[in-house]
Amino acid sequence: MKPLIHVENFSYWYSDTEKPALKELNLKINKGERLLIVGPSGCGKSTLILCISGLIPHSYSEGKIKGNITVGSENLHRTPPYHLKNKVGVVLQNPSAQLFSLKIKDEVAFGPQNLGLPPEEIQERVYFALEAVGMEKFAENPLTELSMGQQQRVCIASMLAFRPAIMVFDEPTSNIDLKTGRKILALIDQISENQNITVIIAEHRTKEVSKITDRVIVLNRGEIVADDPQILTDTKFCNTYGIQPLNTTIYPLLQSNITNGSKILQVENLTFSYNNHSVLTDLSFSIFERESLGIMGDNGSGKTTLALILAGVLKPKQGSIMIDGKPIGNYKRKQAIRKIGVLFQNPDDNILTTKVSNEILYAPWIQRLSEDEKKKLLNENLALMNLKGYDNKGTFKISYGERERVAIASLLVSQPDILIFDEPTTGQDYKHKQDFIRLAQKLNETHTLITISHDLEFLSAISNRVLLLESGKIMVTHINKNMAQKHSRQIPTESVQLPTVEN
Amino acid sequence: MQNSLNFSSSSLDPRVKLIASMSFLMLISTIHDALILFISFIAVLCAWLLAKLPIKTVSYFLKSIALLFAFMFLSSTVFSRIAPKERLTFIEVIPAVIPIIGGSGIYAEILLASITFSFRTLSLVSMALLVSLTTEPSRMVSALRKLRCPYELTIMVIITIRFIPLAIEQWKKLAAVANVRGIATSGIIGRIKSIKRLFTPLIIHSIRRSMQLAYSLDARGFRATKNPTTMENLQLGSRDYLMLVFSVLLVALSIIVLLEVFSIQNISVELLKLVV
């Protein structure tokens, strides 16, 4: 059988590099196949996605190409993906950056409009696509009020409106919690089944995605190192390439709770609402010195708002937050940063300058410290964060993980007692997660940590205690080992009656 | 805000709205008479009432318009000068019997000029607001496309409208980051300082975002054909034709005024002379 997509001796170089991002790749993908591409960050997954979707070379044409990609009998390098007989649709990372229209139906209609189809057919396709993703009731709604999961659905619909034969996804579930991610994957499964679409997915979440795919290839440094659906059960192989193996075990929680020592942070009856919409309701908890607290919750559970309030960036409507026995509001900004530092979700958003050294020394620069002091702080923190030699690099030219370490270093220069990490591993590969666990354990020796995440496996590896936050309420104040096991599958929490455990 | 408004399907075609408001703009730019401009402003207000907008929106509009009027009227009265030979009527504000500050006042002509200026601007602003509030942005874009506005330009317009809230969101994120690095972003001084510090990162983030967007546009076949179509099929109804005829009348009237076939520019001044 002739393959639907044929990648032949394909190599690709980005314009400013000598090492190829993809090296002499050979890959045949048959019609109806569902392929999962895995591999560590920088392995060439995203580049392969861009090449198969035709965005390289039709949108980004600055690199060098050797070899061929054919779709059906057409050469992808000569025909743009939207003019192919077997159209290729692509859903890239970060749905919010891909949507630009004012209303959902306009977003979905954009593709067919570009193809110059008559109005009646555009309307028909728009409603077909929205129905396929379960968003037909929202056709007239503005795009600004959608959750991440809904945005992802609109992205998928806008590609379906092309009636593609192939759909390519670059990390469709990164940046979304597991529950929503599962729903998106189920949707992809259903669309592929109903519309007979060939699906190619690049993902880190092997456990979830491998359930809907029938073929797995592993990429490393631009080369295919395995093409075997069973490879994910080989824990040794997976660990070598920093891929999440299928049979990961839940980490036991760290040592027993630290309940002696002084309480460094106390939250009492904290309530917060935004535009008459209640975000946090009556939260009370406290953290002991050198404790590592995990806060678990899905998207929209109020986790990030809690981080902002704890750092004193947002003011609570009711309740009190005491750090070292003093309300957070009584600290001046310059004092507050010596008490508490926050790493926000997505390291890109934590970056204020374009050079690593400037980024790390931002707070000292604001405080007008002397050059000697600044130099000392810079060298100390570069060493601590394993970033030696990075001081003159561009903040956006280093990897995602490195950027995150730069952002942590820029907090550490103020020597805060407490560090808050908001979703530090979302959308990151398995290796990055492992690295971050080690880093957090190291930081916990000198700092009190609060880690916010929707990933219980990860939280249990670095926390003494985990709170479960749901719809702005603390549902469980103390997840013990048994519960961790029980929730390891992270069953949608609304279907489980959670017992409330005394603190 | 748009979603809270109810766009009725019987609303005028956006193309017609654009043409009508342009003709209206042309007419009131040619007229320099306070009384007629006042009447035109009242006409726009009537159109506002007919549009059946939510009461909240209307009251907000009326308040802003009143404030705008007060500001424009006062500033143009205070800062206007008038040539000595045109000074006709002097209105004493503070009677001359009061020592030192007494005897000051303003010329009625200046008042009239201020009224003219204020009502012209108010009519323009109210008209533009009315058109934008009663037209769905996507229909407006379709209208621009039908009026032969280049496709790339209309897409740019949409992206701009859409990216304003995103930029605000990004700004809030950056402000929070700056906050945890020790910069106060609240209070007037804090805000002004943070503008200086956060502007560059905002631009950097926007550029990065726009690069991602470029991929998305290309993936969906932006400029795949020379003649992209629209989903909205705009068709003119009888009300639209009526409005077009009315617009033609407005344009004709402004040409008549410009050619000075008959003088309507001095009605208010003549009236004023009669009264004073």
C-alpha cells in the first residue's frame, strides 16, 4: 500500500545552526494511522510537526531542506498544505496564541473564506466543525471568554473546517490539566474515527496519548531511535531518552509532616472574588518553616489567584495572611520580596529583560545595590542554578528549562524565605520534570516551598503535605499515601466523594 | 462589551451605515451655524433612542457626552480670541459695580463659536459611537471587504481589536512579575513608573506572540487565493435603500451649502442680534 505521508531522507537545518534539527529521516505513515511522536525537548518533534504540516517551508522559509516529503502523490514542498488533495491541518502549541478573531464562528470560517468558498458552503462547514468539537452552541460567543480546553476545541474546529485528511497536533494537552486534556484526547480519538482522519501527535504525556494512538516513534537529536508501540513499556529505554514510561509509580510523599517548628505563613478565612465571581472561599491553612507544601487543583480552581494573594500582589477581600506573624499588607514591596517569591506559570511570562544577567539582577538593580554586591549575587545564583557562563546569553535564546532556572535565580537574589512555584512543569517533558524535582528538593533545604500543580505524581515527589483545592475551596487538607494511590489516575474529582481529613 | 448588546437582525446594512455616517460627517463639516449644528446633534440623539440600546449604555453615553460638552465649551470659551471689528455684543459676567474684578465678561460671538465647535464634535462622536455600538464587528469587517477594502487590511483591523484585551492581560502578568521583584505598581506614581519599565517587555512579548500567530494564519491558508469570500452574505433591504437616498440628500445639501446657493451660515448670529 502506498503510504499517505512519505518522508524520504529528510534533513532540516534552521538558518542559524550547523547541526541539523532533523537528520536523514525516513518515515511512512499510512492512511488512518495514529502516530505518537515522543522524545526529549529539543529532539526535533516540533520541527517534524512544522515540516509535515508544510509550515516549513511555506511559512518559515529561512532554513535548509534536503530530501522530500510527499503527501499522497503531491510534493509538500511545492504545494502548500491547504491546496493539497489530502489537506493537512495543524494545531500548534498554546491555543490562545493561535486564535485571533472576535467570535468563534468567524475563527472557524477563516480557513474556508481563504479558500474562496461560497458563503453557503462556509456556513455549512463552520457548523459541521463546531458540532464535531461540541461547540455549536457557542458559535456566536466572543473568543475572549473561553477556557483553555474550549480554546483548544476551537483550534481543532478551525482546522476541521478545511476537511483535512491528516491532522497534526503539537502537544495538544500541554498547558491544560489532566482532566481537560483527557477530554481533548477523547475528542481527537472520536474525530479521527468519524471523519477517517490520519492523526499525528507530538506529546510528553505518553501515558494518556498512547491510549488513542496505535504507533509510537521516538525521536532523539533529529533521528528516529525507535518505531515500536511497545517501547513505552521499556522503562530502561525510556529513562535513557527522558521519556515518561507507561508504568511510572506514584512517589511516596516525602518524610512525615513537619508540624513542629514555627509557623512561617498563616492564612485565615481567605476569601477572594473577581467581578462578583467567587474565586476563593474561606481558605485557612498554615505552613511551617522548611516545609514543602503542595497545592493541587485543576484549571480554574483558583490556584494562581491564591499564589498572587500569598505574594501580596492581589489584595484579598476578606481574611488575613500573616508572614512571620505580620500581615502581608504591612510589608512594603521591597520588604515583601525578601519574604516571598513567586515563579509564575510559563517561564516566558516571568521574563522582563533580554539578557540573562540583567534578568537575574533586576531586583538588585531596582534597589540600586552597588556593582560589587550585584556581581556577587549574580555569580552565586548562576552557580546555584547551574547556569554558569550564561550571563551574557539572551533570555529568549535559551531553552525553556533554562529560562525557568533564570526566573528562579531572579527571585533568589532577594533571598526570600518562601518560594511559590505555580505549575512549574506544565507542558514540560519527563526529563525536565525529573530535573525540577531534584532542584526543588535542593531548594527545600534552605527555603520553605509552596508548589502549585495539577499533577499529583509530581507534587507527591516534592511535598511533605498536599492540599486539594477545588472551585476555590480546600477539599482535602492532607492527602496521605493511600489517597495518593487512589487518586493516581486522577479520576475527575467531581465523581468521587472526597473525605475531609482533619488538619 | 459587545456580547451584552443585542444586535437585531433588522439592523441596517453596515455598508449603508458607513456611507450614511460619512455623508452626515460631510454635511456637518460644511455647516458653521450653532443652531443648525444643535439641531443635528438632537437628530443624532433621536437616532440613539431609536437604536434601543441597553439603558446602562445610554446613560453612560449621556454622562460622558455631558462631560465632553462641558470641557469643550469651557476650554473653547476661555481660549478663543475674536478680531476687534467683529466684536458686537459683550456680556458682562461680573458687573462693573464690583471693584477691581468687576467689568469682566465675554463676547456673545465667542460663546456662539464655542457652541458651534462643541456641537459639531459632539454630533461626530455620538454618530461614530452609535455606528460602532450597533454593528457587530464581524459584520463591519464583511462590510469593509464588500466596500473593496483590502483583505489584509481588514484582517489587521480584526487582529488589532482582538489583541487589545490580550495585551492588557499580558500587562497584568508582567506587572505581577515586576511586583514580586520589588516594584510597586499600585498608586499613581507606581503606575507611571511601571509604564516606563514594563513597556519594553510588553513589546517583546507581543512580537513573540505575533510570530506564533503568523504560523496560525498561514496554517489556515491566509492569502491562499486572490479572492477570499465571506461567510456573511450582506444584502441590501428596502430600509437600506431608503437610508442611501437620505445619504445622497445629505451630500447634496452639503454641496449646496458649500456653493453658498443660499446662506444658512449666519442664522444664529442674526437671531442673536435680534434678541440682544
